[in-house]
Amino acid sequence: MKILVTLSRIFVGVLFIISGLIKLNDPLGFSYKLQEYFSTDVLNIPFLEPYALAISVIVVVFEVVLGVFLLIGYKPKFTVWSLLGMIVFFTFLTFYSAYFDKVKDCGCFGDALKLTPWESFTKDVVLLVFILILFFGVKHIKPIVNKLPTTIIALVSFVWCLWFGYHVLMHLPTVDFRAYKIGDNLLENMSVPEDAPKAVQEFTWTFKVNGEEKEFITNGSYPSVDGEYVGVETKVIKEGYEPSILDFSIETDEDDVTEQMLSEEKLIMIVSYSLEKAEKDGLKKLKAFSEDAIRKGYKVIGITASGAETKQQIKEEYNLNFDFYLCDEKALKTVVRSNPGVLELNKGTVIQKEHWNDLDDLILESQPNAMPNLNFELKKELGEILELDQGVRKIYFTQSKETKDELATQLNLPIQELPEDYMKVWDSVDADNLKRAEKLISIHGYPGKSLVGEPENTAIWYVIQHSPKISEYIDVIKEAADKDEIPKRLAAMMEDRYLMGEGKEQIYGTQGTTLNQNSKTPLDVIWPIKDVENVNKRRAEVGFSETIEEYGVNLFGEGFQFKNYTLQDIKRIEKEHPWILELLKDIK
């Protein structure tokens, strides 16, 4: 019995310490697992969910301490009774989880070792046997040293566990076992190799044959049965390969931009699984941190599971200069054990990861595209101008009155009773934007990329392009393009529009129109081009990816064939239809 007790003592003590330390390294993660157990779908005791973190810390500290107590022989009866009570409870829990298929992973060893429910139950049954040996042989458990040193070791282990639990909660787990740890590539962890084993399933088909229901089993193929189909049930015989990351994504309201974002060379990802529950002190730190990162040339995004209204509220309340994208809450809780937390990624590989308490420890180096003079207030104002410029056009061309009103509300624009009245809103916005743009140009010159970043550097261009003042600012726009403050193709588009308005040949072929719109034979044309033989070369030099022929098809649709009309052709058409030239001059 002494030998059995000694072996059981070592086995149980070491296992409890290892299991407890793994969970103590990540008590927040264990609390999420407890919330899953407390939910209505499992134990149906949701009133305990708010206390999951406190319970998590108490349980894992107690687990480690009991393991130490057992090894050093401190208070044997208390230790063995506690071990027995704990293992009976967890044996019941894992059996319940396995039998009713409620929780897929018990969390016994955190993220370090994943066990299926039945594996967890088996492990607990084995532990129960060893603890029962300790229970019946408790008289053989003796302290390994004298009473005072034993008490000191017990006390020190308890205090150290409390300190370590607090430390990892205020920072991050000391050892990260998850698929988002430093050095991991998220794209790789999300992918499935071509030669990965696939799941093997069994399909049980039910048919009514001659008035009697019969079952037919296949590996997925539809059975050849002369009868009436009733239903089918599937059963997984053998699990297939499953990537370590399953539910992570970065989304807008319309698109999934995960691959695009994870392809960025220098990406700062600010994670908050819930902005409503985010630490206020952490949110306050984000403005200065994110602005420093943006100035140094990093792309900064936020990802959260919170709704659009909350995202906008937080952005305004804390004056944040980055956008929040959408992701599943459970995935974000796994990405980083901090709300908010910050990661630096390079083409999907995690380079740095920090708790919001440790933002000062993030080392951000200035990149070749750094913008040390970035003016965030001006960037914000230009962002508003750009949003209004594009927004009123989207409103006007949207068919649904309900959608028009919804978009107008989002932009804080007046709702119109008649859909066509939104043209007045369009004109009003353009007029106001032009006044703001001219004032900003008088103060800053053209506010380009080095001053406000992208896409805000295009805001003034759009306003001028949509105004009757192109002739006044065309030189300002061309100078900004020469300095690489805006894309050269934008200056080319404005120059073409200016030349068309002056009744001259354009240079890059960016302007087109439809002649004879009100006749039975309307004609889609690209405005006359100077030196048309070299137009595609010029287009490529300023950044257009399409040839003039491809551009025409994209502008007017399939079937369009490019033909270079001359100014004389246009004048001839003008004589036949005098209203056309006036129409062309008023094009916006």
C-alpha cells in the first residue's frame, strides 16, 4: 500500500501541477471554457457566467496548490478530500459533456493539449482511481520535511500562484500555445494542404419500400432503391484534416478582405472582441499609438465583433483614426487575451503581440513610406469631404427610395420627399465641398499623400473634378501629381476633362460621352484624342492598366468598338444637333 500511495502521490501531484500551471498561464482562456459549460446549452447555469474569470483563477490556483500540497505532504487529509471532491466533480462534468456531446474540448490542458470529451472522461476516471488509492491510504502520506519548511513551501506556492495569475491577466500568457502566436503565419494556419486526409462519413438513407421503411448505408452516393425517399442521416466515421484556424476572418459589410489584409507587409491589427466590454484605459491609449504607427508607415486596422453603431461611437468618442472590421467574437478571444490587444503582422506572420498595458513595449520602425508630417485633423476633414462627395452620387444613382433615405441619414443629409430632389442635395454638397476645398488649398496648398495619407489625398481632386473650376486648379493638380502627392492618372483625367471642356483634343482618352442621346440612334464615343497612335503608351506611363480599347468597353459595355473621332467630326455633329456641345461642357 505504501508503494501504491507513493506512486499515486507522485503521479497525481505532478499531473495536477502541470495541468494547473497550463491553465494558470492562461486563466482568461479557461474562463471562456467555463462560460461555455455554464451556458444554457450545457449546464444551464448562466448566472455564473459573469463570475467565470474569478472562478477560473480560484480553480486553477487551487489545482496547482493541491498538487504541491500532495507532493510535500502538507495537510494530507484536507488535500486528499479536496482532490477527491475536485476529481468527482470533473469526472461528472466530462462524462456529461461527452455523453451529450456538449463541449468538444474540456480545456483540461488549455490550448497545449486538445482532448476529445471521451478522452477527457477517461483521463478523469484514471485519476479518480489513483486518488481513491490516496484516499484509502492517506495515513501513508507523510511530510517530506519538517512542519515549518513544509508550511513555508505551501504558503510560497500559494502566493506565487496568485502573483502569476495576476501577472498573465495584466499582460499576456507567458507561453502562447494558440495558432496566433508570434512566428505563426495566419494564412498558412487557415489553409488545408492538397494532400490532407478527408473526413470519412457514413450515410444512412431511409426509404419507404412496399409500405415499409428500410435503411440503406452508403459512403455518400445516392442508393439505387425502388422506393419513396424519407430522409438521410450522416455520421463521421473518421475525422479529416482540420486547419488550426477555422473561424477567423476580416470583413466589411459587403466583402471578405481577409486575404487582402493578411497580405500587407506592415499591418497593425488592433483586436477587441467586444468594444462594449473593452477596457477604457486601453481604448484611451489607442489614439496616440495608432497615429504613431500610421506616421511610421504601418497600415492600422481594428477588428471586432461589435456592431456598426458601436464601432462609430467608439471611433468618435476616442477620436480614433482607423477603421474597425468585423470578425467572430470567439475567434478574437483566441487571437489575443486582451481587450483591446495589438498584433503586428508581416504578410500574415505574427511579428509582435502585446496586451494594451504593454503598448510601449511594441517596437515600430519607420518604413520607407513613413509620413512623419501626417496631419490627422486635416485627414479627418478630408475624409468627411470625400465621403460626402461620393455619397451624394451613390444616393442619386440608387434606385430604391428607401435606400436613398437610409444613405442620406448615414451622411447626416436631409431626407427628400421626391427621389429626384436628391439632385438638389448633390448640388448643395458639391457647392459646400468646393468652398471647403478652396479654403484648405489656400492654407495648405494641395493636401497630398505626405500630409494626409490615402485615400484622403484624393478628396480635393474629386471636389475640383466635379466643379466648374477645373481651369483654375488644373496646374495645382498637375504639380501635386508631379510630386507624387496624388496618382498621376488622376491628374491625367482632370487634364482630359479640362481639354474637352475647352473643345480641344484630350491626351489620355479618359473622357467619353453619348451623342444623340435623345434620338433613336445614340452614339457612344471617346472624345477626340491627340496623337492617338501613342495613347496607350501615355496611359501606361501615368498608371492606367487598361488600353483605350479596353477602357471603352468598360465604359460603354460589350460590343463597343473604339474609333477616334476628330474635332471636325464633333463639330459636324454639333451642327446637326446644336445642343450637344453645350451638354459636353456641362458634364460633371
